[in-house]
Amino acid sequence: MNCPYCGHIESRVIDSRDASDGIRRRRQCCECGKRFTTYERLQAVSMVVVKKDGRREEFNRNKLVTGIRRACEKRPIPEGTIERFVTEIETNLYNLGKAEIPAATIGDMAIEGLKDLDHIAYIRFASVYHGFADVTAMKQELENLLGNGPAPSHRPINQLPLLPLES
């Protein structure tokens, strides 16, 4: 780090503290002895989402959170679950190590996670994601979800029963 006063390249760190968006360091120049403050931030690798129509836009976590929240609206999902879910998706995307990610990849990750989280939220998200044209398409998705058999006796993780259990 160059000293802002004399330009000398050596300085020593006197104090380090967490700042809201990184680390704040108090430094002292080894040449002139003057003190100055630096801020260090982690620079995230940018990721571009490739839309169905070929447009490209920077990945926006808030758009993903909003879409999943909308699907989970008025559902018995514990506080913080959606944030953890989106963080998991985001981590998986960064772990792919690609600069460009198809929007379908993000949607598939979201829909698979919602299937385990809450069936109603899954159907809500799927209706927008898959763009169901009519009730028949939605019925087919429901049959796929239920496995074409009787309704499953188990609920997804963290989903409360809608009706009281019979004794």
C-alpha cells in the first residue's frame, strides 16, 4: 500500500476492524510515520444470466429471492428458510465456475428445491416458470408431483399440516 503523503510503498498495520462491507485497516507509513486508513472489500466474481431470448444481464440475487418469496407467500415456511435456500442456490451457481449461466439452470435449481420444501410453493413457481397454458398442463404437473398414485402420506421438510391429523 503506497503512503498517500510521501508515496513510500511500505506501511505497517496498526489496527484492523470489521467494517459494514469489508475490513478497515489503520496503517502507518514506515518512511514518514504518518497514519492513514484503508478499506478492503472482497470483490465477487460477476455472473451473467443468459435469458431464453438470448439477452444477458448480471445475476441479481434479489430477483431470485422475490420470485421464491412470491411462490411461498402465505405458506407455513419458517423464517430464514428462503434466505438459506437462495444462498444455497447462489453458492451452487458460483461453484459451477462459469461466467455465463442459462436462466434455465437457475430455474431448475429453484424448482427442485421448492419441490422438497413445499408442494404448493412448487406448483406456484412451476406455473410461472413452465408457463402453463391451461389447467391440463397444471394437472399433468400435479400428477407428476404425486407420482400418479395416491397422495403421499409424508409432507415435505418444514411443511406444517393443513388439516389436523386424524387420531
